[in-house]
Amino acid sequence: MEVVQPMADFQDPSQEWRRLFSELLGTFFLVLVAAGGGMMGQAFPNTISRTAAVVAPALMVLSVILFMGKVSGAHLNPAVSVAFSLRGDFPWRRVPGYVLAQLAGAAVAAWFLQAVIGISATTGSNYPASGYSSFDAFLMEAVLTLGLVSVILGTASGAQNVGVIGALGVGSYIALAGLWGSPISGASMNPARTFGPDLIGADFSDFWVYIAGPLTGAVIAVGVAFVLRGYGGGRSGSAAAQGVLGTEVKRSDR
């Protein structure tokens, strides 16, 4: 009984706090390396290349999916949570909690970095490059997020987002997108990743780009997923989006 009851409590879908803590922790680690690359590069010049700065978040996302994907689905990104819900794989009532947890994790990470490194968190945020308009950056963020969410939804359709294949696919895409797309917009693809440093650094210049761009790309990706695979909401997609703690399945896989 001493073993069975705690396990039953853990499997209880009402234990939403476990999922929320998972999202907060995972987003904390993501922003720690994503914003930390720019901030450490500012504090210690010529130590972190652009390649290293964009690959580090990809490796962190890969790791986070592997160690906590089964708990919460490892969204780490408000745009991903919205996309999973639009797809029918994730309950809408859980989206506000997930988004708040992601924003909180990002803010804590940015605060930690600024406190320890002694450099403004704005140096680890995302802004349109000099010589490029906010609209240029918006288009870049939308297209990059379209690819990211397409990869996530595609691997989730086979329940691979809770395993090695999903982790490798998503991590690889983030690295590739950052390598070629980061000079113009920073390749955020994630409102929370930009929100944390902007909040702690008190500079929300062009922040709309990093909300509208990722959300636009995510919505388009849901449409692409429908064209490629039809409706979502099946067993495998729901398990990938929600984790495996009391997954709510809307439709059986066909």
C-alpha cells in the first residue's frame, strides 16, 4: 500500500502541478542556455561563437524532451501548446497554465543569468537585426516556427515526441534553423524564450514580433498537418502532447 498509493497519485491526471512544474523547469533550462549564450559572450568576448550559441539550445531541448517529455509533453513554448490544442491533441483548459509556467521558467532563468553574470538580460534576448525591419523579423520568425511546429506535430503523430526520435528531430531542426535564420531575427521561435530576458532587462522593443511570428507559424503548421495527416486528437498524438499521465484521448487512431 505504501508503494501503490503514491504511484496512483502520480498517475492521477488531476495532479496537474507535476506537468506545470515540468514545463517551468524545462523552459528554465532552455532559456538558461539560449539567453546565456549571448550574455556569456558579452561578458567573455571571443569565447562563444554564433554556431555554439544556436546549437546549445537545440541540445538542451533534445535533453529536456528525453528526461521529462513523458511528464508534460515538453512543450517549453506557448506556440507549441497552442498548436497542440488547435490540432486536438491537448485540452484547451490546460493551455493557460502551461503558458504561465513557461513564462515563469523563462523569467527565472533570465533573472538568474543577469544576477550571476552581471550583464543585462537584454543581451541574451532577440531583436531584429540592424538594417532589417520588424516585419522582416516577423516573417523570419513565422517561417522558422512553421518548420519547428511541423516537425513537432509530425513526430507527435507517431508518439515519438516522448522518445528519442522526436528529441533528435526537434533538436536538429532548432540547430539548423538557428544556424541560418538567427542573424535576422535571432531564431527565437518561442515567445517565452524572448519574454524572459525582455522582462528582466525591461526592454520590450519589437516584442510583438516574437509573439505574432511564432503564433502565426504555429497556426499555419496546424493547417499543414491537417493537409498531410488529417485530423489530430488520436491516441499517439495526445500521448505526445500531454505526456503519459492520465492522457485524455478524443479519438482512437485509425
